Amino acid sequence: MLIVSKSQIQMKSSFWAARSEFNQIYKNFLFVSDYYQKIYGERYIDLFTASTFSKVVPSLIATKDYVNELKSDMYYQEYPSPSGDDQLINSFIDFIKRVYQLDFSSYEIMVCQGTMQAIDAISRVLNGKIVFVMDSTVTFAKSIPTANGAKIVLIKTNNGIIDFDDLEKKIKAYSPQEYMYLYLNYPNNPTGAQLSKSEFSKLIDITQKYNLQIVHDHDICFTSYDPERPAISIFADKRAIENSIEIYTLSKEFGLSGLRVGIIVGNKKFIRMIKYHNYEMNIMIPSLNQRLAALALQRADPKIISNKIQSTMKVLVEGFQSLGWTHLKMPQAGIAFLLPVPNSYVKEYGDKSGAIFSFYLQKNYGIGVGPAKCNCLTKGQYIRVLAMEPSEKCQKMFDFIKNKVNVDMEIDHRLYSDYCNIIQLAEEHDVR
Ligand SMILES: Cc1ncc(COP(=O)(O)O)c(C=O)c1O
């Protein structure tokens, strides 16, 4: 339970709703993760927080690049323009040509502080009340619009693929004046699912039929494992420009989450609205960060980066297979997958089993995983695994737990009271 202050200072109820409806389990597990990270130190293996992918992907920016860039233009002496740095925008257009052979030069493009801040801006500035969100996705896609006063309507997914019938049924339940946008995320975190081009086209058919805008969070843009389902842009279907925007970020495949740089591309009117928001709110992204982002885009070799992520992913999937999870498959794309918890945990703890099995791995072995329920309220019996650590460290983890963890393992009953205690502690530290 959140502790609500009795003083005169009161927060809008939408902020409490954001935490209690969507973010509580996630924030609790960030606390659990910090707690065991301190205990295990170097031995801790973080497969949960998404705070950085720099341990997996090659480093694109060296210390001397920061220094050279800083010296070259004394960026810190002036306010940066809210419009975004041309060099970054041009580097982005060139990068997209390299990875997708798509030409974005005639599309509206803007620089933002990252995906989360883009979602904040969009859900403040757009008219309407209803944000349709696929039910398997990151918490911020639900909590940020909620904090801004929107109502979230979850759309069913099947193994991460959006259910078109459910989408259409839910769109029809509201009037067009009430729609804000549909949020999509492919490659999908947490399921590892990827839409095919024809599935994207079907989404475009449905949303254009009802005049609904699409926000595609495309945080992973070139890492996929299934040749039938590469990580494609929504603009592979040219019609998408009528009602879609796509958000790119430097946080994942480029390993630069601290830069706080993202790029939004697509429908002109939609992006203009986000620009107005950023101008009115004086949102400025430091020029140094934008120049470094441009360098990263120029230097990135998608093949080398995705091979690195793929080798971690392979070790993780094959490692769990060797512990008895024989049905586990490689994800279609991205950085995440869901792992069902051992049966004994499901029997004893039901919908909480994902949280308790995550806690078991955190506490006993310093393995930082979290409950899939953080992202997907219907997946209480799964944990989420992120490919955030180098493959060698993941391999060592499996060597260590080889005879200790398996799909048929028994429960350690002493665990439950420890779990309750740490969750209580987490909730007492409710600001994070
Ligand atoms: C699906 C997804 N989109 C976006 C982000 C974060 O993006 P940014 O750092 O650009 O705000 C995350 C971070 O975990 C994510 O999982």
C-alpha cells in the first residue's frame, strides 16, 4: 500500500492510479533488484532492470569523443534549440536507409528525450481520453498516460501478437472523439513477438477505418531471430504515414540510455503537435548528447550489434532448455522473453508464482529477473528475462545453477515470509 501523506500537499489522483494500477509490482521489483545487487556485487546478473544494454552491445562512444565534441562547440554555453540537431536528423535518415532501405527524408522527424518522455508529451497534448494499449508491454506505456489523466483500454495479445478482433471490438466501444491513440511495441517487450508486414498492414487497415492514430514504440529496430519476422518499420507499408508515428531510441541496441535521446518520425500533423508541446514546455535536449547520438548512429553496425544480442539470447534460451524448459523457443525478435515458472510454484502460489520464483532466483543466486506481471497482468505464472548481460556471464550463471534450479524443482517454503518482508520494505520506500 502506498503511504499517503496527511499534509496539505496533495498529488493528483491520476498519479496514484498510475502507480497502483500499473507500476507497483515493477517498482517493488526494482527495489528487490537494487537490494540483491548490493549484496551480490560483481556476481549479480541483471536480467531485469533494462537500465543499460551497454554490457551486451559494443561501445560506440569513447571518453575522447565526449571531450572532442564538448570542445568543438562549447555546447554548454547556450540553450539548445527545441527543434533538434540537423546532424542527428540526417544521421538518422542515413541509418534508416542502411537498415531498411527506406527513405525517411520526406517524413516529419523530431528529436525527443527518449520514448518515455515522448509518451508523456503525446498523452498530454492529444485530444481524447482513451489510449488503447496492447496488454503485453512495458509499464510506462500504461502508467504515463494514466498519470496524465487518460484511460487505458488493454487489447488482448496472443503470444504477443495483437488480437485484431479484440482491437476492433474495443475501438467500437468508444466514440471517435474519445480516442487518443493505439500504442504498439514491436519487437515486443516482454514476449519477444514480432509482427509480419501483412499483420502491420492489417493494423493499418483497422485503425484507418476508425480514424485512430498509431504510436509505434520501435525501441529495437534491427535485432530479430526469425527470418520470417524481421524487425521492420511500420512505414514498410507506405499507408502508415496517414495515421502513424514511430519512436526510435538510443537506449537499447546502441547502449546509450543515459544520453536521453530518441527520434520520432512519421505523420506530419501528429509530430507537429508533439513539437508544439516541446516548444511550449521548453523541452531541450543537450546538444552534446544529440551530437554523440549522431556519432553512434553513424558508427553502428547493425549486424555486429544484433549478433552480440543474439549470442546472449541463445545462451539464455538454451540454458533454460537444459534445465528442463524443453518447450522454450527463441523469441522472434528483440531483447526479451517470458519463462513459465516451475509447476510446484504455480500449484502453491498461482498468480503470484512469477513474483515468488523471481524472488527465489534473486535471493538465492543473485539472478536479477522479475515477474512478467510487471508488464502483462494476465501472465502471473511467468517471469521476464532480458538479454542484458554478456553471453559469457550468462553461461557462468547456468554452470552455477545447473544442479540447483530446474523446471520440476520443489519449493523452498521458507521463502514466502522473506518475500513478504522485502515487498513490505519496498512499499515503504515508495518513491522511486
Ligand atoms: C519497449 C520499450 N520502449 C522504450 C523503452 C525506453 O526507452 P527510452 O529510454 O527511450 O525512454 C524501454 C525501456 O525499457 C522499453 O522496454
